[in-house]
Amino acid sequence: MEETKNLELKKTLTPFHLWVIGVGIVISGNYFGWNFGLAESGYVGMLIAVAVMGIMYWFMCLGISELSTALPHAGGPYSFARRAMGPLAGYLTGIGVTLEYLIAAPVVAIGIGGYINFLFPSVNTIIAAAFMYIFFMIIHIIGIKEYATLEAIFVFIALALLVLMYFVGFPQIKIENLLGTGEALIPNGFKGIWAALPYAMWLFLAIEMLPMLSEETRNPKKDMPKGIISGITTLLILSVITTTVAIGLAGIEHMSTATDPLPAALAAAFGNTYWLAQILASVGLVGLIASFSGVMLAYSRQIFALSRAGYLPPILASLHKTRRTPYLAIILPGIVGLVLVMLFNPDDLILISTFGALVSYISMNLSVLILRKKEPNLPRAYKTPLFPITPIVSLVLAVISIFASVFANITFFTISIGIFIVAIIYYYAWARYRINTDAPEERMGDETAVATEK
């Protein structure tokens, strides 16, 4: 028990901090990534894909708001699934979450490089990414409160720039850029919408990491639902306006291949030297930086929780003696991410990241349903509205979306499946014999199992 006590995180976060981190970790989706699905879907198809994903995330956020008040642990998604479905389901959910954020970090790092290249063509993308990794490793090791303060500055700058782009861009939107001139509104019909789903996810992906900060929140039972719901509401509004303005300014063909879509949209309408295009490419980097630092936080907390529980090597749960931050869970995955920056294209990596995310979404929605039936008396400071409709709808949409990866790229869909097969082999050969039953998530799970047997 004493050993586990030494692996407890500091409680410093408020609802405002949670909103900042939730919006910050996702906001890069407005600046980079969503546009890769446009060639298949067109504007109307992308808008439908955004609406479908928006519903999935909104309903899922209502469910995880409930779970985070009942099970306020750093494991977040892993702890929910562990309690509801046992250790293997919890472990695989944690692998999905780790895969999501570990892969998302290099995707955003490549996006940062694209924006820097827009301003300074001589700057190498990999060097820029390496600098970002090292800088935020240091920030995250220093502490969560210091990170949240810095993140607040980044988020407000990124939001202000988006709003400025909306005001400047709306009057210049051309209907033909949105709807075309006689061709089909959705170039590939239903298949086009299907293929766009993984990229529409990029406008919301990662908001679900907030429950992993429960152990660092002052009053998770009250504050966690406030932070999660305010965050997803903000992102829903931004997603519709950003896609409409950017495509309306530059058109589908131009937007579908842009590595820096917002400056490119303004440059297409006003010219490369237009002041706001330059500002978005420079100061707009803070949106990508906010998300990059957020996904580093997310993977470090999930790896920390899985390691503390024994599923991953316990050394990764080591905390800095004075800062109480999981420094090895920050540093080692960062090195892996930097290698991925050098080896892969961002549109391919997005597919692996979204696959891992969707595995965890399916698991979390199932956990909401199972725990309501299995443990109806579990203390819940917040309850999911319209239960069981909300988790069921989110679950169905997550299942549909996971197969959309097949259409996007069968190779990377197969790679994603392969990663989980390896993870299962590792679990049965090694991890299941080394589970730390004194870890908070495992202790709660064991108590539930005993109660059920009685």
C-alpha cells in the first residue's frame, strides 16, 4: 500500500484547467488533418461526416462524465473497462488509448513542421519536431499546473486566431467552392462519407483524455463533468465553422492536399502575402503546439496507469522525486514518436491513431452500459442523460467508424489489427502474471469481483 502511495499524482486542476486542456489537446484538428478526407467526400459529405462524429463524441462525453465521477483514476478509459469487463478488456482499452496518443503526437509534430515550412522553407520538419518533443518533455516533467498555465495561453491565442479568420473569411466565401459547379455534391456518395469519417474525427479526437486527469483534479466528482461537457461543446461549434470557412475560401481540390489548410485557405483567397495568412502560419502554430503538448500529457498518464498496475514495465510508472510527474512515461514514448515522424506520412498515421481511439470508444460506451446494470448503486455524482440511448448511439457510431478505416487504407487497418494481436500475446505471455493488485484501478476491480461473487 505504501509503495502505491508513492505513485500518487498532485491534485491541482479546476474546471477551467480541464476546459483549457480539453480544447487545447484537440484544437490542432481545426488547423491540420481534417482536410485529408475532402477529396473523397466533398464539402457536403465532410459536413455529414463531421455531424456523425460530433454526435458520437457528444454522447460519449456524456457517458465518460458519469464514469469519471464514479471512478476518478489516472487510468481513465482503462480503469472504466477494467471495472466493467475485467483485466484483459481494461488492458486492451489502455493499449488503444496509448496507441491513439502515441501516434497522434508525431502527426501533430509533422503538422507543426508544415506550418513552420510555410514561413521558413529552409527549416527541416524533423528538427522542428525534435525541438517540440524536447521542450514539452521538460514542461511536463516540471508539473501539471505549470503545463496548464502555459496551455491556457496557447488555447486563447489559437481560439482568437480562429475567430479572426471567421470574421475575415465569411464575407469572402464562394458557394461554388462549397457546392461545386454542377458536379455531385458528394463525389463518391456514401462511400465518400464513410472514407471521411476518420478525418472528421480529427476535429474531436482526444477530448476523451480528460478522465485521465481525475487524480490531478481537486474535486473530480463535480469538476470533471463541467470540464468535459464545456470542452466538447466548444469543439462542436468550431468544427462546423472552420470547415465551412476554409473550404469556402479555397475550394475542395486545394484544401484536400494542403498541409497547412488555414493559411492556405486565406492565401488562396487573398494571396500568399496576406497579413492574416502570415499570422495564422506563425502565431497559428500555437494551436498545433497546444494539441501536441496535450497528447504528450495523455500518453504519459495512460502509460503511467498501465505501468503502475503492472500491465507495462513498472519502471515506466516512476515519478520524479520532487515534481511527482511520470518522467519516464513522458520521455521514452517521445523518442518513439520522433522515430515515427521520420518514417511515416501523417495521413497514414492518423488512421492508426483513430483506430486505437475507436477501440477505446467502443470499450468506454460498453462500460457505461455494463456498469449501470452490474453496479447500479455505484456512487455517481453525474448521470448520463437519456440513458441508455446516448451510449448505445455512440457505440454504434464507433463500430461503424472503425470499419471506415478499411476503406481509407487496408494496409494500415491491417497494421492496427496486428498491433492488438501482438498486445494480446504479450498479455497472456507476460502481463497477466505481473498485475499489481494494489494499484487503484485494480484494487477497485478486485473489490467489485469479490462483491459480485458474494
